[in-house]
Amino acid sequence: MEAFLFAQSDDDFYAPPGAISRRGVEYRPARVPDGWTGTRQDIWTQWYTGDRLGGVEDGWKVHISARPDQAAEVLDDAAAVLFAHRVPFKHLSCSRFFLLTGHKHAARQQAGKFIAAYPPDQATARRLLQALAEALADREGPFVLTDRRYGPSSVVHYRYGAFVPRQRVRADGHAELLVRDGTGRLVPDRRGTRFVLPDGITDPFTPAPAPAPAPAPASVTAPVTPPATATPDLGGYRFERAIRHSNGGGTYQGRALATGRTVFIKEARAHTGLTSMTSAAPQRLRREYATLCALHERYPGCCPEPLDYFQEWEHEFLVTEFVPGRSLHAWMVEHNPLIRPVATPSDFAAYYERAQRVVDALDVILQRLHDAGYAFIDVNPHNVLVDDDDRPRLVDFEAAGPLDGPLEPIGAPGYFAPADLVGDNPLGYDEFGLSSLALGLIAPLNCTADRNPAVLRHLRHELAGRARVPRRLWRIATRFRAPRPDAAPTPQAVAADPVPHLESLRDGLLRGLLAAADPDRADRVFPIGPSGYLTNALCVAHGLAGILHALRRCGATPPDGTVAHLATRSLARLDELPPGLHVGTAGIAWVLADHGRLDEAQALLDNADRHPALESSATLGHGRAGVALAELALYRYTGDERFLDRALAQADRIGGLDDGDLDDTVGLLSGRAGIALLYHRLAALTGHSGQLRRGLGYLHGELDRAVTSDGGLLFPVSGRDGRLMPYLFAGSAGVGLVASRYLATAHDERLAAALPALLAGVRCPYTFYGGLYNGMAGLGLFLEDHGRRHGDADATRAAYDIGRRMYLYAIPGASGTHILGEHDLRRSCDLYSGSAGALLFLDQLLRPREDAFFTLDAPDTVPAKENRRATVDRGAVPHRHPVVPTTGVGI
């Protein structure tokens, strides 16, 4: 959802929604009294008098919703009341922001909040609510899920919450909003999908039963609050299981009470789930029902059978047959040998045969739709279900419609045809979509290939070494994305002489990074991904520190002022930043120390060491282990034993955790492997074998959670998230990075036995992303590291193979080369998923040396005593060596 919002402002890079230039209709009250000031902030326009909020920090917020076609009038009517009551307020500043916050892909918690007002006390709030309800009595709008409606009004809502930005940063870098409860304590300001009050706060506005309202149109009833969600029966159906929730409504598996038949139920909430300012979820659901009825009558079986359509309160429901199967995306993930570490040519041949049958069957289904005079439009892997016999069915006919219109084309990135390709022929949407499905079944490079079709030549060459893609399947897959025959370099040239071509790719990434820099921007220096905007734009994983780290490793000079920018901005925002190595001040301190800014680095690390968020995380990425490792890095730079003492103290706190304090996350950043890395480096610096034994215990605990898959070891993300991962942030590469270091230090039979399977687990020919933490570059970094550390020539060759595969993700341009960042929607420069991570890996491959990824591998020396900046007495540091916990690490 966040990626969708951050992909609206710029066609090339992620950017905050507030940066949108195509704003549509500007919203402003028709009449603004003297003494009121209007200012823009992000997506909002705020209106206030000289005293702004009058010092009030918490209270009863009033939210006003609106139908898209009534937004301007609702603003005029509501503003008149708000000005008259002298209550400050804000509203969405333009129709584009109205559309985005109400969009079908937007967060449900924000939907419907067109205007927010801040009455200073309960009495004012009561008068204001009543006046707004009267002034807007004839208006309609969506129900705001976080709120309660006031009386019979459709658009006036309220909730208790914070008026001023007040937050506590979590260890993972995300902000937790705070409000005062009835006793004055700061507690989380919960903004979910239901009305919740802080302890000690009661609702003073719940009205007595109101007189019956005037008859509502088209059998719509309008109670004060929506139906209780605990009631599983509506319209003659039992809602047995939620399949998915969206801003437009949910989808459910249900059962007809009269017959017991299993059914599929799709919900549409009134006036929300927008795809345009004229299309909300109910309009599309009614159109889908009409389409299904027409198609089923003519060609039974070409679409889900429509069974019923009913309305409860403001929600409309479509009931169809329940189509068994899994999504085509899930089918591909389960069966495609390209993402397995070990697969034979016969595995590929059998899969391609099955994929071709699926594509052919979908082609027949689409032809039947076209013969009936309809186009499906939104052909994508999530709108296709495949049963156990590989028979596909199209589902979700929301965008489908008659060829002669009217149509409202909507679709998924990588599968939705560009307008210039379709022209006046709506069949072009389906033809492009079918071609895109074929490509996705071979390798889902769709979004990258849309920007650089030349990647498909590299894909075909990569696959040819395993099993040639059948010519007809390849022709369908590349029908609309044929690469130019003169695109360079050719995959054959890269394979024949990889080093100069990998150097060229690395240099292109470097040029692209430097060209994208904008040191004068306050929000970020380099374009970053959504996670950087949602956490902070300064950290190692998602922000400036990680990019500067990659540039320094490559020997590149960063743009003027960027290192100083990192130092000054980090110190200025100290209270807003988390402490961790990869998302917070510990990692920033390490990068600043690498750039010679030791004073600022020490100030940041002092803050990280005592940060309260450490109480909730022991991990390398976000918690104590990462902070301790940064302490050791500063100890090496300064010789100040205070940093060593603090690292030992943090390690001691981790070792003292009880099993009941620990969760079950897995991997380098959030699991036992990251903590084991800390103990390995402590053992190297202190010579204490107990630290090594403790770290081995954590690694053994990580191996307890490994799953053997196709000859390789993979790891679930956590006890709750069972997706098996080979990656650096969570998975085989991250665990292997640490295991390889232990085996270079001391023999351990269990690690030695597991290592070949760890290496096999990262040998998959393809990953969805090309990035460092979450994609192909991270697998290559581990293989290069292990090959160099152990003299393993096979691992080094595999790392070079991955280097060549980085051409699958490359998007060259006039100013340099980039790769797509997280979610594959826009380019990004960050270390986690973007160009900086790919650059770091390629440079490490071409110029191998220690400490590429904050592992503290350089020789274990500290400055001579006479060169130390500051030395303090260590004092006694208690060392406890309890039994190593085996059930988790991060709280």
C-alpha cells in the first residue's frame, strides 16, 4: 500500500505523495474570514488563527468525509461552520490527494478523512458536531473506520486522539503515535479499523436513539454505526473466512445458509475504494455483477457463476461460485524451477510444458470473452486461479466490460498495457496481459523489461544453459517487449569476458547514483524507497548512510556536503531516530567514523547505547547486537575502552534474556545469526572462547529452524511467516555469512555439515529483486565472501555468475544505470534494495577486501595508546554465561 502512494509523484523514482505536481482540482474554502491563515503541509491545507491549537494536545477530533463529486461543496459548508466556531482544521488540498487517500489500494485507516478539525474542549466539540451534522445533513460520504459517526449524519465522525505530532520511535524505525489516556499517561494512539478509546476516556457523544431518518434511496439503510463485525451471517450467507481486505471492501469465503453451498463473497463499501473521482467500489461491483450475468448466460463457465447480489447497511455484496485453486502467482512460485537452488533440464522442460498449457487455456478463455463482445482488461497473476489439474480460471471481473464501452481500464504494474499500445482497441489490454503472464511464468521480470527490454536477451541466455524456453512460449512472452538487436552488451559478450563488462555495469551504477544526488533537498539527498520515507532517510539500510558507505567502498568521492549533511541532520534529529545498526544511529555513527567524523560518531553512538528502544530488541539490524558491533567499530577507531565495555555490557544483556522474552524471527538482521556475529567479533577482540561458544549456540538455534528445499537450506522469516528465504536480510545468505566466519575460526561439526546446503540454498538462478538485502546482489555478496575466506573457487565462480545476472536487473539511461527498488515500481538508490547495494556487491566482487557489510573483519587492532583520542578505565564488566537460549532472540 505504501509503495503505491510513493509511486504517484514521479515516473522514475519513489517520492512522497506531497510532491505530486499533477494535483487536479485545488480545494479551498470559498470564503475565508479575516484573521485566518492557510498553509500547506504534505497533502493537507491547514487553517488556523494566531493561537493555532491554543495549547491543546489531545482531545476529540472531528473528521468529515465526502463523496468525490461533493467534496468542494462539503468543504465550503463545513468550513463556514468551523470558521464560525473558531475551530482550527485541515483538509486534503486537492482532488488528487482525495483520490489517493480513498483509492482501492490506500490504507483503510486513512480513508474518508477529507477534513479534520480540532475543537479545544468537549463542550466545543459537542456544539461543533451538532452544527456540522445540521449543515451537512444532505451530504453523503464513506464511513471512517477509525471513528464513530455522529448521530444520523453520513459524513460527520469523531474519535479521541492526539492533536499534536507526538510519537515514540520503535526499534525498527517506525514511529508509534502517542496520546494521553484518562490518567495522563502517554499510550499508543491506536488507529486501526475500528473505534477504540484510550483507557479512562469515555464517549460523551453517543446519542439517544434518533428519530427515524428520511427514507434512504435504493433500499440503503443508515444506522448510526455499521453492523457488528462479530455477526457472521448477512443476506442469507455465513461469512466463514476473510480472504483479503482492501479499502473498497473485503473478499470472503462463505456458505449459503439455505443450501450449504460454499460461495465467494465480494464486498463494496460506499463512496470509497476509488479508482477515479467518478468510480467507487459499489459502482464497479454492480458493473461486475452485470458483466458476470451477461457472460454466464452466453458462455457458462467462462466466468464465475453469479449467484446473488444484496445490500446490508451501506455495504453491497456480490455472491458467486467459489472457484477452487491457487493464484497463478502462487502456482508459479510453487512450480517454477528457476527459483529453486537445484533443478535439472527435465524439471525445466516439464514446467515449460505446463506453463504453455496454462497460457493456451487462458488464451481460449479470453477469446470466448472477446467473441461475446467483452474485454477482461485487468489480466494479471492474481486474477487467475489454477486448480490441481493446471486448469486456469479468470476471476475478479471488476475491470471487464463490453468492447463498445464504457470501460474503465485499471490494471497491475508489469501486466497493464500502456495507452499508446492499446489505442482504440481494448483487446490490446488482454493481448498485452496474456503476453505478460507468459513472461511472468518464465521469470517475472515484467517491470524491469518494461523499462529495458534488453534484459530479456540476458534472461534467455541464462535459461539456455539450463533448458531452452520453447520457441512459441518465448514468442508469446516477448511479443510486446522485443529488445533492440543492437542493445549492448550482449549476454554472450558478458559471458566470454565478464570482468570488463562487470566493471562497466558497476561504473554505470556509480554514475547513476551520483547523477541522482540532490544535496540541497531537505527530505533526502539521494532517491530512496518507501521504507526510507517511512522510517528515516539517513540510515544504513534505507538512507544516506548506506549510500555513502557504498560510494566510499568504491573509492568514489561523495557529492559536496553530503557527509556533513548526514552528520548535522542526524544530530539534529537525534530524538527521532532509532538506535540500530541498519536503521538507526549506530549505523550512521559507523559510517561517519569511516569518513573521519569521530566526534559526531561518538555523540550518535552515546545516544544509541542508552536508547530506550533497545529494551525491545536484541537484534543486529535494530537492537543491542547491532549497537554493540558499532561500539566495537568505534573502539577500533579510537582505542577508547569505554566502547569495548559498552559492547560487552550489551552482549551481557542479550545473554541474560530468558526464553519467554524472545520471539522467533530468523536471519541476519532479526534473528540469531546476527547476534552470533556479535559474539564472534567479541571473541576475536577479547580472546574469550566463551563468547565463541555462546555465538555457536545461537547459530545452532538458527539451524534448528532451517528447512531443506531442493537440496539447499532455506529459512522461514519467523514462526508466523513461513515463507522460505535465501536472502541476506533473512535467509540462507545471512546465516551463511556468519557460519562461514565461525568455520574460519574454529571447527564445528554441525556448521561444517550444514555449510554445503547453505551454499546450495543461495544458488537459485533468479530472484524477484536484484537488491543487496532482499535479492540477487546479497546472494552474490555471501558467495564472494565465503569463497575468499575459505579459498572456495566454486563459490567464487558462483559469485561471478551472479555478477553476470545483475544485467537482468539493470536499467541504463543517459545519466547512468539504476535498478528498481523495493516493490519493483520505481528506481531507488538505497543500499537495501536499490542501486547502492548492487554497486557495493559488484565492486566487492571485482576488488575483494574485508568489511563490505559492517561485519568488522579488518585486522583486530586498535590505535597505539599514544594515538588514542580518549581512554577511560574499563572497570569491572560482569560476564554471565547462561545456557544459550534456543527459542528466539528479538523481543
